[in-house]
Amino acid sequence: MKKIVQFAVLFIWLAACQKKQENRADYSEQYRPQFHFSPQKGWMNDPNGLIYHAGEYHLFYQYYPDSTVWGPMHWGHAVSTDLTHWQHLPIALYPDSLGYIFSGSVVLDSANTTGFGKDNEAPLVAVFTYHNMEWEKAGRKDRESQGIAYSLDKGRTWTKYTNNPVLKNQGDVDFRDPKVFWYAPTKRWIMPLATGDFLQIFTSTNLKSWEKASEFGKNEGAHGGVWECPDLFAITTPAGIKKWVLIQNMGRGAVNGGSGTQYFVGSFDGKIFKNDNPPTQTLWLDYGADNYAGVTWLNAPNNRRLFIGWMSNWDDYANKTPTHPWRSAMTVPRELSLQKTAEGFRLFQMPVTELEKLRQGEALTLENKNIDSTLKISAESVQKEVLVEFDLSKTTATQLGFVLANAKNERVEIGYDHLKKQLYLDRTQAGKSGFSTKFAKRHTAPYVAGSRLVVRALIDNSSVEVFVDNGRIAFTDLFFPNQDFTQLTLFAKGGSAHLAQVKVYELRSIWQ
């Protein structure tokens, strides 16, 4: 009997070790991002519940731990103290009898309007969408509703409200993604909610009972697909002008195909958002194909408006990208600013300064070079940051930029076309693309450069994020080469280009 018990214990231990090994990610897999957040295993999509609380940046996210394709949605959870290194935490919210846990937000109920607080501990309250798959299969239009849960231990454990849902659906097939915030002038909670291809705004005094206040967008902006993941916030320009910005993600029909993110600039009075720009004008947050469902952190220190997006394309190929045992990553966190330009108020975005801590050693630097054709840069590391400044007043080239490449002649080209007045990112020869006919594309953005063109790019194992002229234009794109992109070459076509300066930094992994 003793031997049988010992054998059983050994069997259980071996099984546990095997299970642990199956679930372990060493973050060295092919295409695994080294300075972008990705789950250890399983499927991930939209960032959720972004809030800064008690010294931690919380990142919740749509998560299915049992597969690398979309499935029953949970809320995954990670925290960071520096927006760079992330600690994985246990799953925060699981599906239940009311449905899958779709996207939403987290607020700090500092005045305890919900009554969930205890022993002077203000509750964190998650507001999220329930999606009832059984009702969807039955053809019911009211398949989505809003629920809440609360935490009294800094987000480590969550208790769902016993009277969920707190906002029932009256028949909108798409009724989701609440991004809740407190509006002090009226002492009410505000809930922007994506409903079909427009926005509804609800208000509440206690996060439990909600009243509809207004609608926005039926005849404004782009309507190529369902609106999702809204975010409404106030932001002040460097000159002290206060505006309200509505970030509105869209499931398909974006500027360069598939899903993407538009935004509006205007005013908000606690009930109604008004757009300052012409109704037919569309402002795009990113001109790449792989920045979707992005929202911003609540309560970030020093009034910073910090943004992060899901780095994939929901409509075109998100379920098919060639990664294992995980699928998808987030963009790097970015700081948003609102600038007044000749065309009006526009959002600018740049990587958060905290990422500069990943720079390893001194930058490889070149200055004042004329490029007649190509200039190879000795920067063989895969993860790198490239800062390039061209002096266009001394440039005759019709196209200029830089190329990431490998020995297999696979490449990503990032450049400016002076004749077309167009920035572009070309990944048509970037490696694997057979998983989708929509992947190997050239993405463009209209742009009239001044006397200088300044480009900053963050290059990871399978992605590049490009920021032009202090973040006025951004591109985010994935790639899957058959061999790492270790070659970096500056180029000029149709004439010469004057390189004012290039700096290249090797970047450390956040997982080592």
C-alpha cells in the first residue's frame, strides 16, 4: 500500500510538472515580442480596465487561455510600475451564466458611490460587457448587457455584483465596451457605449442605475464597420486650451484596411459630445494595419494621457498570425498630446519616455551624410530603436527612408514619397503572408513634409511602430520574416538625400 501511495504521489507530481511545462513561456519563441506585452500563452485582444492605482499601472485584457484563437472571453491581468516591465497576475474575471466577459473599464470609486467600499478601502469597480452566446445562437438582439464587479485588494481578486446586469439591452445587437469615468461638474459617472456604428452616452450616480443622456456619430466620421471600444476624455494643449477627445475604434473599413481607430475633437458638457470638425472628416489615430481597440489609462500621474492598443487586425487576420503558444501583443504605451496645427487640433503620440531605459549602451551615430543610393548601417540586433533626421532643404531625392531586411531578401520599407506627398510602410515582401491575402500590403498616409523629416521607429521581433515628426503621424505594422531582420539600410531614390543624423540603439528584452 505504501508503494502504491508513493507511486500515486510521484505520478501526480510528474503530471503537474508536465502541465507546468506545457503552460510555461520562456519568451524566446519565434516572433515573440521582446519589449511589447504579450500573454504567456493563449489568445489576447482588446486592452481593458486601464487604471493607475496605488503605484501600479493595471492592464486587463480580453483573454482566452485555452487556445490561440478567439473563444470564451475572460479578463487577463498584468501590472507594471514603469510601463515597461510587466508582472502577470491571475485571471481577473471569468465567464459566467450571463455570458462571456467582453471589453470594459475600471474606475476607482473614491466616494464609495456603490457602497462596495469597506474599512475605509475605496473599491476598484470594473464595468464590462456581458455577451450571451446562447442568446446570440438563438438570434436574440439583446445578447449584450453591462455588468460590474469590485475589488478591495488592489485588483487582485474580484466580486461580481449580485444584481448584474446593471444596464440591460433594449434590442441593439452591438451594445458594448463601456469606458466609464467620473465627471465632477455634475457629480455623475459617464459611460460612453458603442452601439452599432454610433455612440450612446449614459450617466449614473452609483454605477448601478443608468440613464441614457445622448447619442453621437450617426452621421459623423467613418462608418465602414461596427464602432467599438470608445474612450472620451479631456485634454489640454501646450497653450492651455482644453478640448475633449473621443477615440472611436471601428471593426472594419479603416484607412488602410480592416480594423482601425478614428478620433474626434470637440466639447462635452456632461451629457452631449459635440464634434468641432466637419461631419464628413475622418481623423485616423494610426495609418498602419495593426493598432486596434486602443484606450487610455485613468488617473495616470502628472495628468499624462497614456494610450495602448491591441497590435493586430481583428477583421483581416488576427486569428491566423503564425505564432505559438500565444497570439497577439499590445503596442508600446504611448503618451498622447493635443496640438493645434494649420488643419486644426490633432492628436500626436510618442512612445512613453520610460522605454528609453531599455536602450543598451551608446547609440550608433552617423551625421551629415549625403546618400546617393543606399547607406548600410552596422546595427545587427533585432530589437532596436532607430531615429533618423533628413534635411529636405538639401535633398533632391523623390523618395527616401530606410529598409529592414534579411539575407533572404525579405524586407520592410519605410519612407516618404516627395512627389505623392505621402508617407508609406511597405510590407509586401516581409516574409510569411500566406495566412491572409490582406496582409502583404503597402500602407500610406497623406503628408506634406517641411524642411526636416524626423522619423522614430521601434523595431521588435515581429513588429515596427513608426512615429513621424514628433508623433504627428504613426504607423503600426506586424511582419513575420523567415529570418530575423538584422540589416538596416538608408536609401534615396530619384536623387540624393541629406542625412542630418541617424541614431540606432539596441533594446533590451523586458522578459530577461
